[in-house]
Amino acid sequence: MGVSLYDATVPGFRQVLGGLAGVLDKGARFCSEQNIHPNDFAETRLFEDMLPLKHQVLFTYVHSYGAIEAAKNGVFIPPRETPPPQDYAGMQKCVADALEGLAALTPDDVNALQGRDMVFQLGENKLPFIAENFLFSFSTPNFHFHATTAYDILRMRGVPLGKRDYLGQLRMKA
């Protein structure tokens, strides 16, 4: 039995985004318990030359649901003009929106993208892909990078998180 494009992308995106939603919820509870305004976390960075938490969360959306939508449209343009969520509630909504968009996709929607040409476009530079290679070699690694970095930022700020929080709901045998 082969694994479909849908099976190789959407369930994993949903699992990690569900974990990220839980991580953000734990962050909000931590802030409440510590009398910290959760919006103070939005600009937190691991290192000066890295993007802050609000961008890390935005890019989990961009490289999950956004990547599949880009494959449908045939072009992925990094969101230079898309403003990141500006506050903690906006970060939580961004994750919820990605989960909602992914939940609306059917296997037929995603599997129909296999073999379709698409382009990664950054300014005048264009890199040709087929949808599955774009999703597997570009968006999925980026998705995990940004989800992990968001987790790490909250962990660095003292939110009591563990690996299980990142993993989200496991897909065990029924």
C-alpha cells in the first residue's frame, strides 16, 4: 500500500499544529499564573538575527495550509507583505485558522496536486518544482523548523513544556 500525498502531509501538519495550539495555550496559562502579559512574548527571539515568536507562528500557517494552497495555485511567494499576528490571541487564531483550513481539505483535493508544476518565486527569482517535491523538500522542513522554534521560544521564557506537548495528538491504532 502506497502513501498518498494527502497522507504524507495533512495529518502531520494537523498533528503538530494541534500540539502548537496546546503549547500556546500552556503559554497563556503560564503568563496568567506569573502575571506576565502574553503579548510580551510576541517579540521574543531565540537570537537577535532570528524572527520573533509571532513570525514563527505565522510561518507554521504559511508552510502547512498555505503551502498546499500555493500548490493549488501553482506558485508560492513568501509572504513579505503579510503581517504576522500582532498579539498572543492573534497567534492562537493563526494556528486555529491553519487547522481549520487543513480540516476542510479532502484527500482528493490534495492528491490531485501530485505531479503538478509549481514555482517558488522570490522577487524575480523562480525555482521550478512539482507539488510533492515542493511540499516534501521545502515546506515540510520549514514547517517543522518554525513550529520547533516557536516551542523553543516559549520554553526559553519559562513555559513548562515537554516533547509530548510538541508532538500533539498521536495517531495510534484504533
